[in-house]
Amino acid sequence: MFDYVLYPTDFSEPSRKAFKYLVKMKDAGTKKILLMHVVDRREVSTMATMEGFSSVHYLDIFEDIKAELHKRAEKELDKMAHELRHEGFEIELRLMYGVPFEAIVEVAENEKVSCIVIGSHGKSLVSGMLLGSTSEKVLRKAKCPVFVVK
């Protein structure tokens, strides 16, 4: 039934909880998992602005931060892929740059995934949120089933 699952992650604690459910998806017929991370362009821009406010090197700082976040995400995705391959899943990796909810919904539609498994909320300065803005927007805009793990 859910043979191809999209798992977008921001590596937060709720996202890691959702990861644990992926192995259980095998019982629902899951064979292939698309592991995805989106380096949030808004986060990169904010970090670069804080780091290089009114600096002539803003663009260099921006690119350095973007590259570092990409490198860290690649390492984390590789670890997750290794673990899921060990469980017998076929794995595809996708590392993107943009606005997370937009990229997630677009990839889900283009790849025709069976469902999305996502953490209830991610990295946020607002604690105690019931549903994160990315999860909420994915839930509203995705055309496939979305499993939100709290």
C-alpha cells in the first residue's frame, strides 16, 4: 500500500522520532524510502546576515554557510541511508536548497510517493508548538497521505 515513502527531515528530535517509524513501514509494504533534507534558504540568509551584517563579504559568508549546512546534512542523510539499507529498504537521497514545505510538496508530487512521514515540528525558536509550520503546510498542501509523528 505504501511502497514508496518520502521522509523529509531537519534532524530535529521530532524528526528523529518519525525516522523510527520508517522501519515499521515495512509491514505496510514499504520497499523504497526517499530521504530528503532541504537546506532552508531563509535560515542561511538569516545566519549570513547575522554573521556578516554590512560586510562586503556577505555573499562569501552566505555561500560558506550554505556549503557547511549542505555538508552536515549530507553526512546525516548518509548515516540514515546506511541504517535503512541494513533493514532491507531501497534508498534514494535528495538534498535540496529552498523553502522546506515547498520542496517537500513538489518532490512528493513529482516522485508520486505513496505517503510522507514527517515529524510534528522541527527546529523552532517557539517551543511547545503542537504542529510546526512546515509540517502543517505539508499536511495541507500534499496530495498524498501524510503521517505526522509527534
